[in-house]
Amino acid sequence: MVAVRRAESCLIAAPLDDLAGSLRVRTLPGATIWFDSSFRGKADASGELLLSGIAPGAHQLRITAAGKLEDSRSIVVASSQETRVEVALADAVRENPQDGLKYAWIPPGDFTMGCSPGDNDCADPEKPAHQVALPGGYWIGQTEVTVGAYKRFTATGKVKLPPAAPKLNRGWKKDNFPIVNMTWDEANQYCAWAGGRLPTEAEWENAARGGSLEARYGTLDAIAWDKDNAENHTHEGAGKLANAYGLFDTLGNVWEWVSDWYDPKYYQTSPAQNPPGPAAGQEKVLRGGSWIVDSKLLRVSERYAVEPTARSDYFGFRCVWEPKAP
């Protein structure tokens, strides 16, 4: 309604809002779709999801799916039109051409390190539980380094297989068993050759948890070889259920060397972001428990430490891989 007065002019400003648009996302069937930080649904069996009533302009789109790398991007929705976007999600597991092993992607984020809620077996070196930020994602071995992968390393002529093989793998004939009897230095050298490094304690625990706050990511017999079910020997890798990140044997089978020096009180002063471990020490940390230990030690927060020159048929390791950009 407009009132016009005699002998006067009247100026009317009437800005028109742009009509809403829609967004049709095409991706992997079942993928989860987030729009401007709000969950909007999952792609149907054909891999599509239609979002209606979208304000024209720039928005943030995020798509996740199990076993795939997350895709986050900015998109622009046009007024009164259907904007289409197609998102192909990359695999969250890649094969390292150097050692032939598969590595799983661990996304960036925060996690609670140390004692899990309700864990009555938690010891003082695992306290206090504290938030740790790992702002950069990383690739870590799906399995402990195998005999077969280590043989690739020995083929360079720079190293030899350890002289002592476990009784169930005489002569190192079974390639899918974890390599054992490795010192910390030998494990570190292998990871460098494979294009990476040993994980930090924080990286290892974050990956081992698989996004779970619990002391174990499943029932122990289903996920780990330990004193009660291993029949007193190491087992072939990936024989139990994987965690949510696709990692096998993060608990049980063999203890795993990590990069950190050991300090039982380190958690009391460790940095909140990318904790590197103490600058020096006498012992290195091993994580995850093994086939020979009691089940109460097979918890993701458990910390074990020995001199870096120690060898054992229940010491192994897995690496963080740092592939070069294409």
C-alpha cells in the first residue's frame, strides 16, 4: 500500500530477494552429507541427494563415507536454479609402492589420550586423561610390518633379517607374519626406507582407538591375540577384526615401537597439540600389548617401555607413511 499526497513526488524502494535454489549432490551411495555444518542426510542407492530451499550464494559442503577420504569444499548455489555437484571420494587405504603394505588414512582432529572412562586397570603413567589435537591427518600401516615387507628392505643389501626367527616361523618363511626381534633403531630405519617414520605415541593411540573412547574397540577375543587365545605364539597379521579406521592388531599379537622416549609423568606436562614425547630418555615406548601378556594390559592407553636396543619375539612395529605429493 502506498500513500500519494497532492503536489508531492514519492520515491519507493522495493528490493527483490533472490529466489531460493536447490542443490543436487551426486556421490557414493550411502555417503553422509553435511551442508553448512548441518547434517542433511545420506545419498540414496543411486548416489544422489537433493537439497531444496537453499539461499543463493556460497556454502560449505562436506561428504564422508566409511573407507573413504572426507571431501570438504565450497560451492555456489544459483538463484531459482538447480545446482549440481559430483563428488568422487578417494579411498582411505593406499598401497605404499616401496614396501608393498597398505596404509589407512587417519583424519585430523582431537581425541582424549590416556585413561579411558571406567578403565579400572589404568595405571599412573596413563594419567591424566587429556585432550590432544592432531591438526594434520596421516597415513599409518593397516597391519604391523610383515616379514614379506621387511624382505623387500633386505633386498637393498643394506640390512639383514634378524638372526632369531620365532619358533612358528623358522627361517622367516611365512611372509604374512609380523617381523619381530627388531630393535628400535632397526624399526626406525625401516620406516625411513619405506618413506615415513615411526608414529608418535599420540598418533599411535589416536589411530589404535579408531574413534572410540573405550579401552578396547571391541571384545578382546574378537580383536586381539593375547595370552588367553594365542597358544603361546605370534599370529599372521589381520587375523582379527579391524577397528573403525581399518587397522588390524593395534591390540595384541606384538608390542609396537613408537618414536617417543619414555617418561612416566609426561602426560602431566605434554603439549596439547602434536605432542612429540620427551626430548631424551633411557627407554623407548612400546604400545598395544602382545600375544604373551595378560589381557588387562591389552588396552589402547597402556604404555610399556624398554631400552631401544632390546629385542624380543613379541616386539614389532608399524609405520606412518608420508607419500610425496603427485
